[in-house]
Amino acid sequence: MKRIALLAAAVGVVSAAHAQATADYTPTNLSVRLGFGYPLDDAVRDLTKTLIGVGVDFRLNTALIKGSETFISADWLGKSGNGAKGNIFPIMINQKFNSSMAADIFPRTYGFVGVGVAIIDVKSTSTAIGARGGFGVEFGPNIFSEATLVISDNAGGAKANTVGLYIGYRF
């Protein structure tokens, strides 16, 4: 009887050690995007004709509107990474509406809309109310592409109005 108990304890310890060694530390509900934007505002376009775009989305587990997904997006649109003027930081809460509720049929299209703020660092750094919307295509469970429109109120003599194209990866 002692041998069976000892064997069961050994199997339990080995199983626990194996589970810890193969733990999945991949972030969930997280997406990253990389692309470019075209400024629609004259003050931004005077600095640069195209913007680098980097974005992160975090999907919430609870949807604000039934039948959709709620996520928070934070983006950086800038002319370069050197810290010079010409940066836009839209931070929005968004609703994503899939064209099909079947989760395993690809490619699948979707639309999204969001509201929030845009930090605009063009002439001076100011914050304005903003909105975001667009369309996307999911090519599989992880890879997607989006076309976006960001608009904002005037802040410090500039607006965050841009159109963008992104390719992204969903964890």
C-alpha cells in the first residue's frame, strides 16, 4: 500500500513539474498593428506626408453591446521615432462588429467604431476628443489587416484626422 501511495505521489509531482515547464505565457486578448497613415489635416501634412503607425488593442472580456466585442486601442502615428513634433496618440474604446459569428470561417470581415481622446503633438501638445472607425479582414485566427479613419477636434492648431492601413497579429 505504501508503494502505491509513493508511486501516486511521484506521478503527481512529475505531472505538476511538467505542467509548470510547459506553461503558456502568451498574452491573451492582445493585438498589435503596424502600418502607415496619411494625414488629412493641413498642419500635420505640412510636417510630413506620411506617418508611421503602431497600435495595440486589448479586448475586454465583457462586451458593452451584445453581439460585438469591446476593446481598448492605443496608437502612435508619427513622422519618425526621434521625438520631434508630428506625433498623434489616439486612445479609444471601440466596438467591433463581425460580419459572421462563426469563429472558424476565414477570411472574415468586420467593422469597428470607437470614441476617446487624441493627444496631438504637432505645433504644441494638446488633447482633443476623437473618434475612430474602420474595416478589417481576418485572414486566420491571428493575422488581420485594417483600414482606419481617425478624426478629432482641433487641439493646439492641429487635428488627428488621418487614414491608415495596418497589418496586425492577434495573440
